[in-house]
Amino acid sequence: MTLSPSEALLTKWLLTYFYQRLPFPQEWLPQKSYWVGGSLRDAYLAWLQGRAAGDPARDGGMESSASVDLDLMCAVDPVGWAAAVARRLGAGFVVLDPERQIARIVLAKLTVDVGLQAGSTPEEDLRQRDFTCNALALDLQREQLLDPTGGQADIRQSRMRMVHPDNLSADPVRLLRGYRQAAQLGFGLDPATQEAIRERAPLLANVAAERVRAEIVALLEAGIPGLAHLQAAVAAGLLQAWLPHLKPESPGFPQAQAVWEWAGRWRPLYPRTLAELAQPLTSSREGRGRLLAVVLAALLWDPAGTEDSVLLTRTAERVETELERLRFSRAEMRAIQKLHHLLPQLQLLLTDSPTPAQQWRLYQQAGSLFGGLALLAVATGGDPQKLESWLKRYEDPQDPLAHLVPLLDGRDLLHSLGAKPGPWVGQLLQDLQEAQAWGQIQTRAEALSFARRWRGQQKD
């Protein structure tokens, strides 16, 4: 097949892009191998961005692609080939799906996934994929771009279009993935695809919770565009089985959007606080950031009836049930519960002139989530000017209220008072810190004197 000059230039650019990233000699590639998947799609987008900038041959896009991992498809024994390459490279090797023969080569800076071609031809494989933008393949031997479903035209139009309705039914997580990828790519779903998703929405109830959670998390991490697409997914009925209380008109959507907006405004003003929120909640490999917990807390917070303790308890139980259903971690659930529990307290303090002890107590209870609590407060209608003084204190690591350094610890108390351990130690430490917050004690000697008086009163 004869290529037009523009097609030839594109193919050459894609081949250069691919081989610059390939972590082994191209001679190691299996016969009849194809570059497929998200990295090819992202490379195509980088090419288009280069053309829009007036230089389609520039290599700037080669360095700015969103995806650096590679996906390969081959016609024969991908698992055996990947294992052999991994041994030669001294790299990690994992079989991801024995049935479909998908394996992964793991290197320090990228992974290479390889899978078996489904069908007798690569075109047959591509026609079984989810969306047309993901149904491209670069034939690495014939140096030809394969596009049997019109994916190039859809990418150029920023359009997320299904390959076929049956492909969505074959793996129902694709119903939600369409919204997630549209958010990440800046695409819009075409009407026929939206209708097909709406008709098949109940199928998502049968998908593993971890897969549904991963798509929801990715949508939330995509910021404001992700929230808009999540709202559209809710309107399509996709999350009825998972988050039944979440509706398109729920206040959680504007609240979650406000969290992202205020995080952007506050980042240059309170860099230390926002950097802390970017840290993961846990040290596990999949630990997600604290800011995600804040966005999720805003999404699930219902301001109706927050002054009613019974309704608050019911809401907390409902949120816990939904998070458990989606297999969120215990750390994430505790963080969201803490944010929901402390929010009414902070909202109340913002309407009054809190004492130093009240401020210290809230800082202490919130801990490293205080910045997130402030974001949740402003997102749910709190006065940003009144929050400013709280944030300035928290931003300063030397602030005596936000980051109070206790004058004594439990060992000091046991040694100085000659007493046995017991529940009294924790209560005394709490009272000592509160007195310190009030400014009633400022030195170690004053703290010891306070402790002796306190202990004497307890004995009486």
C-alpha cells in the first residue's frame, strides 16, 4: 500500500518514538509484532500536538507523552518471548493473564506488556477492543499503521467512540472506563456510545469492586474534568449498585469541584500544607494521596441534617458501607470518617472566636489532615477569610498551637511522680497540653508542678 506524504511522515515519527523507548535491540522483537494500546494512542496525540505547533517532525512531543510504558501484541507465544527477554535484561517478569497469554517485563523506568493476538489477523484483534482510539496498531515489521475502526479520525475529533456495543458487554468495566479515559484525554463521548453505555449500565454491578474503584479513583484524580465525567457516569446509571445515594444533582459534585479549585488557589499561599496533602495516606505501594480522600469526602458529604446527631450517624454509617463495598483501604475510610466528624466542629468554630485551647484541640485531632479539613470546610461554604488565620498557623511548623511540642511525655511523668502506668497518664498529658495551649505553663518546671498538683487532686 502506498502512503501519502503525511502518512509516511506520521509512520516514520511513530517508529522513531517507539524505538527511542524500546529498552532492548529491535532485533529481539518477535516476528509479526505490533505496537498497540495507550502508549500508541498517546504518541498519536503527541504527533497532533506537534502539528498544531507547526512542526509535525519535532521531537518535543516525544518527551512529553503522558504514557511511557509500551504494549505489544504478537501472534506466537508472548509469555515465552517475554520471559526470555526479561532474563537477558535481568528484568522483572510477571504473567498478568495466563488464559489470554499476557505478560509484563518490568524495568526501572518502564514496563513492556505483551499479549497474544486475538483472532487470525491483527485487524480482528483490534475490532474486539473497547474504543476506537485504543484500536490502533503499528505493524513493526511492515512499518504500517493499522486502523480498522476509524480511530485516527476520532482522535483528531477528540471523540470517544465505542468499537461495537458487544465489546462493552464483553467486559462491563469498559462502560466506566470510557468516561475515565475521556476525562484524561480531554475527549467527549459520542451520542451512540453514551446510549449504549446507558442501556448496559446494570452490567457494572457484576464487575469486581477493585476494578470499579480503580476507575472511580482515576476519575477523581483527573480533577475537575474527571468530576464532570463522573457526574455523567452517575447520570447514565453506572454507579447505582456502588454509590446509590450519589445523584447527578448531589451537592457532592460542586463540593468536590470546590476542593480542587481551592487547592489550586491555596497551593502558592500554603505550599507546605498542600505538599503534605499530596503525600500518601499509607506507605503501601498503592497508597493514594490525602487529597484524594478530601475530594472523596466532599463528594460523599451531605450537608442536609448536619445539625442532627442521628442523621449524622446514619450518614456516617452509609458512607462507611459504600466505601467498604468499593474496597477502599481502612486508612482511607478512617481519614474520610475523621474529616466528616471534624467538619461540623470547624464550621462551628468559624462562626465564633475560638479559645487557644479549642484551636489546639482541633489541630491535634485533625493531625496531618488539617489542610484537607480546611479545604472541605471552604468547599462546603466556610468563610475562606476566617480559615486564613487557621491555615497560616498550620503552615508555620513552629506555631505553638498548630504544632505544639509537649513539655513532658509519659516517661517523664512516671519517673518524676514515681507512679505506676495507667489511664491517668493519657488524661494528664492531655490536660498538660491544653494548659500549655492556654499559656498557663511554658516551661518544663511549670509542667512538672502542674502534674504534681493534678496527681494530688486525683488521689484526694
